[in-house]
Amino acid sequence: MSSTETPDDAAASAGSRPDQALEARLQAIEAAARFHNVELDRDELRIPRGRMPEPAALVAWVRDGGLWARAVRMRFGQLLKVEVASPVILLLRDGSAAILTTADPARNIVWLKDPRAPSSDPPVPVDELRLSQVWGGETLLIRAQREITDENAPFSFLWVWGVVRKESKLLRDMFLGSFALALLTLVPPIIVMTTLDRVLTYRSVSTLALVGIFFAVALLYETILNYTRRKITYVVGARVDAKISLHVFKRMLRLPLDYFERQQAGEITYKVAQVNKIRDFMTGKMMSTMLDMVALVVLIPVIFVLQPTLAWITLVCAGLVALIIMAYMGPVSRAIGRWIAAETQKSSVLVETLHGIRTVKSLALEPQQRDLWDRRTATSVQLKLEASEISNWPQTLANPIEGVMSRGIVLIGALLAISSPGSVDPGTLIGFMMISGRVAAPLIGLARLMDDLQEVRLAVGFVQSVINQPPERANPAAGLRPKIEGGLSFNAVSYTYPGTKTRALDGVTFEVAPGTILGLVGKSGSGKSTIARLLQGITRDYEGFLKLDGNDLREVNLAHLRRNFGVVLQENFLFRGTIRENIIAGRPGLTLTDAVRAARLAAAEEFIERMPNGYETWIEEGSPNLSGGQRQRLAIARALIHDPRLLILDEATSALDPESESLVNANLTRIGKGRTMVIVSHRLASLTDCHQILVLDRGKVLDMAPHPVLLERCTVYRQLWLQQNRHLETPTPPRGGVPVLAQGD
Ligand SMILES: Nc1ncnc2c1ncn2[C@@H]1O[C@H](COP(=O)(O)OP(=O)(O)OP(=O)(O)O)[C@@H](O)[C@H]1O
Ligand SMILES: [Mg+2]
């Protein structure tokens, strides 16, 4: 197409060929992503064959690539106003797309570029009429992700407060309501004062009636306002709760795997659950105290007008109570801290026991676990008592002062009335008592709040200790997204686990071409699983170079890497759901047909079909209705479903019975077609078909060659082989003779 053609001409010519239109649309999006230095991977765009992708699918595709994207509907007038800092993509009616490069409001035209035209071609001007013939308003906006987003902000008290504050409209309503309520609280005292002073003194029934009506109306208002205030509090609480939960969970998922390996699950659960305490505090006590403080603005001046001396006494008493509570803040929080630490320990016993309940039962470890639980509970109860003892003191000390404030004030008022007649009349005294209670409560509440704040600070600390750990990647979107073929190259790779001295891998060097089936053998602890871990990017602080198709593995985007990998371990977790759902594992765009194909490859088809409901058979958590071997084959099918370029099987077949193992093994070559496979196995017989076998010993590479060659020249391998195959007179040569080194199929 020549550069003089306008995009609508282009669209018209492409209209008859939907494939080309789609191609243009994808190219436009790729070009926009490339503008932000992101290479999108078509494999990640899962669209039903022959169907146009929905804009939502396109948005998801771009977002997976780590960019900000949004599908919107725009009018021509809005297009003119767009500040084109990055390309804007117009999704044309025929399924293709055009890229908006500039808008010229003065001339009422926009400049568009055809994604299929060579990049040297200049954009073409298009006016509203011509554009409206091909474009219905569907637009895709793509921008670079901002570095510091809410998601990356460290968790803190202020962060939570920020979330609460975002509900500004509701909060404002709440404060206005509280202010109105504060005014209404003045009503009962005024009524009492009036009744006492006027109604009783002058015996006026009409005043009483008026006061009654006034009272009723005020009561009604107060009820409604209180209802609304509570309701708003719930709404704010629920919204804040949802936001915080989402954030915390997302952040937790971003933590590296080795963090979870180092920490007890019970401890993490307990710590993360503390976030509820923070939210409850903020939307509950803190909020209501702050709202009550609003009332002070109204009430304090009123009590000073009523009786200054008594007002001062009230304030001084409230201040004293506050001082007492503050003085005890430190010791109380330390005691609570000790108690919470004990609680954490206690809950980790519970989690551990539940987690390992099979082992506990089968080894009859119940008494030991009960004993441990007993001891931890005793410690916890003891510390809780100590903490309560300490926090009992400030309340005890404050009690008499509060008594003086609420009841003693009558005596003092009476004394004042006697000593200087006329300064206080009975109505005023009663009214004062009623109001001063409302003044003291929030002031004391504020001090108590400080007390609670200590506990909440502790909770914040707990949540922080999990959530603010460095994530796997500071920016999950960063990194290369190369097309993965499966070529592996280790160059002097060494790795030492944190906290250990010996190297788990020591100068490992080897190379395999894409499509190789690589077996890893070696004694227990020789570093086989560690190699698998490095490949998956679980640990990235190794020495040396590890390259995937020539790209440094550390530079590759983690999500992209893992999406292109399939991993099956010795123990695999199956989620609650049907067999089909477990195989598809939530990957969009996959159907039962894909699940069946994967199951067949994993030799799982045979037993699935014998299940009562076939692929729709329900699996409970922990899959009690499946045998170990069946679970394993499902896990293999799950790993195969998205046709990974690199498949890692770490002892994946060790739980299988000889029959299903040989079924899987017979399929290995088929499974391995078109991908690189790394198979760790203790049973050497299952590795004889591998193109290459890497022999590891204490983290070092001893040799790498096909089975017959190793048998000839590698002593360790021969020993291992003979140990396992003593019953065979002569080692069996692999089927099909000597495999060719690193062949592509
Ligand atoms: N999470 C870990 N923390 C500390 N050291 C570890 C950790 N995992 C493994 N190691 C150590 O690293 C070394 C290699 O372990 P690796 O799991 O790679 O062995 P392996 O060859 O897979 O053994 P096996 O055949 O028993 O699975 C071992 O000495 C082990 O003690
Ligand atoms: Mg292992």
C-alpha cells in the first residue's frame, strides 16, 4: 500500500480479509507497545480461533505486557483534544486499526498512521466525516505504567489512612452529621434547664408542651442522624476493607518463593491477619473518637458560658485522666507485645499440626503435639494475664477522677451555689452535668485511643514485616519478553542457599540446544532441584551466567518466563474444582479439548475416563479421592496444557506405580516434542531415552552425555546404574540405539 492511501482506504481494502484486519489491529497495538519499549508476545493473547478479540482481551494482553491500557469510547471532538503523549489506537469497524499520531483542533483533523505501512511513511490527515465511515468510537489507550503506584507503596499506618481518606465524600458527610449531632446533644440539657427553671418555677403548662414538642423533634433527628452516621461508618469500613484486602493479598503473592519457605505459614497468616485490627481501629474507634471530637467545638464553649469554674474543673480532670493513660502507654504496649509474640508461637503449632496431620496421626505424635500446644497456651495465657494486669492500672487510677468529673461536679456546683448565691441555679447545674459528660468522654477517649494505637502499631509492624519484604521484582512488568525456544546455557553457575556454608551448586557449566530432553541425575543433595529452581527464577542471586536462548535469565520478565515453563514437582497441589478445571488451571481461552489433549499426553486420560463424572469429577482440596500417581499425572497434564517451551519434571514420576510410570515414560519423547525438557529422576532406567544426561555430584558437574556414553566413561553413573539394575546381566542399551546429541525432536 502506498503512503498516499488513507487508513480508511486501507481499511476498505482489508475489509474483505478479516485475518488481515486482525493482523493490522495487532500490529498497531504492538507498535504502540514498542513505543514504550515493550515487546508483546502473541502467544499471550488467547483468542478463540477465527474470532475477533474483544477490546477487553486486547487490554488484558497489553496489561500482561506491563503497560497501562484501557478501552474507551470516544467522539471525534474528544480525539481532537487528546494530548498525544503516546500512540492512541482507533479500533476500526472492520476489525483493523489505525494509530493516532497527532490531533489538529485548529483544522479539525486528526493525523492517522496505518500500522501496516512502512514506518518511514508519514501519517495522513483525516477529517470527521471520513473517519466516521470507518470508526465507531472504539479506542484503545496505552500508556507506560507509572513507576510508583499505589501497589508499590510500602505498607504503613499512613498508607491505610490514605485509603480511608480517599472516601472523602462519605467522610465529609459523616463529619457534618456529627456536627449536627453535637448541636442536638445540646437539646436535652436545654430542655431540662428550661423545665426546671421555667416550668416548675412558673408552673407553665404551655411551656412544657412546647418543650415536649421540641424534645420529640430533636429526638427524631438524633435517631435519624445516628442511624446515618453508623451506616456511613459501615460503608466506609467495608470499602476500606475491600481495598486493603486486595492490596495485601496482591503484595503477598508478589513475595519470592523462598520467603515462604523460610517463614512458617502460621506466622505469615497470623501477621497478615493483623491487618483487620488496623482497619477496625481506623474505621471504628479512631473514626468515632474523631467524630466525637467534632462535638467539642460546640460543647466546650457552651460549658464555659454556663459555668466557667466548673468548666475548668472538667477540663483539668479530663487532662489528668489522659496523663495517666499516656504514662502507662509504654509498659502496656510492651506487655501486649510479649503476649502477641506468644500467641504467634501458639498459632504456628496449630497450623503445623493441621498441615502435617497425616504424619502426626501415622506416627502417633498426638501426645507430643498436645504437650507443645499445652505449653504454648500456658505461656500465652500467662502473658495475657500480665498484660491485663498492667493495663488494669491506668483504668483503676482514672476511675475516681472520672467519678469526680461526672458526679462530684454536682457537689462542687452546690458548694458554689451556696458560697456565692445566684452564680449557679439548679437547672444550670443539671444541664452542665449532662453536657460535661459529653465533653469528658471524647477527651478520655482520645487518651484511650493512644493506648490502642500502641496495639495497632504492633499490628502494623506485623503486617509490614510480611508485606514490605522485597518482592520478587520491584516492577513486575520489567524485563525482557523474548520468544522462548528452550536453549539453556549454564556458565560457571554457583549458588549457596542463604544461611548455609556449602555451595549447593559449584561452577556448573553445560549447554543444551532447544528441544533437548535433558536428564539430571546425582545422589540426594547433589543440586538437581537447585538447578530446577534457578531455571524457574525462584532464586536469582546466583553467581555466573545462566542464559535462556542467549538472554541472561535475570533479565527475562518473571511472569513471562514462568508462563512459558511447565513445572511438575514430587508433591503437587490440586485446587478445589473439577478435573477439567484443575488441568486448565484458570488459563483463559482453553477448552475441554485442550484438557483432553494434555491428559492424553500425560497418560491420565485412561483413569479420568474411568472416574464417575469423567473430566467433571470434583476434586476436594488436597485431592483425597485421587491416588498419588493419579494426582501426579493430573499435575503433568496441567503443566502441559499451555504447551510450554520448557518443561521441568522434578521427581515427577517417582510417585507413580511402574505401570503408569512406564506409560508416562513411553510418552516422554512425545511430550518432549518441540520443547526442552529437564527431567530429574532417581530411577535411571526412566532416563535412558534422554538426549543428554547430566551427572551431578555435590553441586559439581561430573559429566554430560547420552546414557550409553556415560555408562562407558562415568564411574559414578555406572555405579548408580549398577545399583539399580543389578538384576540385569548387561546394561540394556536405550531403544533406538545411541541418541544423537541434542537433536531437535
Ligand atoms: N531451601 C534450602 N535451604 C538451604 N539449603 C538447601 C535448601 N534446599 C536445598 N538445600 C541444600 O542444597 C543442596 C542441594 O539440594 P537439592 O535440593 O538441589 O538436592 P537434590 O539433588 O534435588 O536432592 P534430592 O535428590 O534429595 O531431591 C543440599 O545440600 C541441600 O541441603
Ligand atoms: Mg530434589
